[in-house]
Amino acid sequence: MGDTNMPNQAFPPVPPTPREYWEDNDWANTHIAEIAAAYPNLWVAVVDKQVVASGKIISDVRKAAETKTGKTHFPVVFAESGIHVYTGQSPFSNQD
């Protein structure tokens, strides 16, 4: 079935997610109505309980937030406004 000659590789442990990530994620979830009103149908990056970047393409939003804040662990949420119905295609085809 599988290649039994593959060497065993030890991978380093995944570091824990920073506490600030979860605080920002909770803040975004609590304030999603206001975020959606201000940034309708956009991806939004949240750092230190504030929106630091937004846009239509999630990878661009992530890069902008990293450049602006120097951080790499932060929530990016979709500020959905209204009801969306997707048929026959991925709703987020612009993702990496």
C-alpha cells in the first residue's frame, strides 16, 4: 500500500495560538453586525480589537494586515451583509 522505506520525520510541535488571537476573534464575533455595516461583504482582519485591513481577496487582506501590524496570527472574518446563495461554484474562488 504505502512506501515502507520512507524515513520517519519528526516535526516540531505546533506553537499554541496566541491569547490575543482568541480575544480578537471573540471581539469580531461580538461586533460582527457593526463590522458588516462598515465593511459589507468584505474580508476583515482584526488586531487589538480593531479592523486593520479589509478587502475582497482574503490573501490581500492578510498581507496588508501583516504589513501594517507586523503580526502573523490574527483572525480574518467575512463581514457578510444580507443573504448569499451560491450555486454550482465555490463562494470564495479567489482564495489561495
